[in-house]
Amino acid sequence: MFRIAKKVSDGKVICFLSGQMTLAHAKELEAAFDRETLSINLDFREIRGVDREVLPILARWNWKGIELVHCPAYLSHWLEGIRDRTTLKRS
């Protein structure tokens, strides 16, 4: 089960994520981002897992300025790898 709880604080929208994040959930979040005018933070404190196909989407969001907070170490490591590969392709 995946849940999103939203809170506006200090001019930011904070999305508290919990459960297992799938590609369908990422698409749902992305649709919500398109309607948002404030900056966005994604809080991963309660996340249990992220499907592999979601990783490039998270990396793109982060590159576009969406802050990923309380990101588990394994997820940060995977996202670094994606950023490194993307940087190498651009060079």
C-alpha cells in the first residue's frame, strides 16, 4: 500500500510518502506536481521500497529542483549512479 500525505509549510509543499512506490504512483505524483506552484519536497522517511523503473523519474525530479528528504541510503546511492551515468553521457 502506498500513501501520500501533503502539507504546506514555509512556502513549500511537503509530500510525505509511505509504503512501496511503483511507476503508477510516480505518475500520480507527477500529475500533482504539474498543478503545483510552490516548491516541492518529497519526504521518504516512511517509504519501504521504490521500484527500479521509478529511479530515473526520481533523478529527473531531483534535477528539476524537487528536494528528496530523508532519502534512504540505498536510494541515494542508486540515484547517484543514475546522475553519474547521465553526466557522463552529456560530456
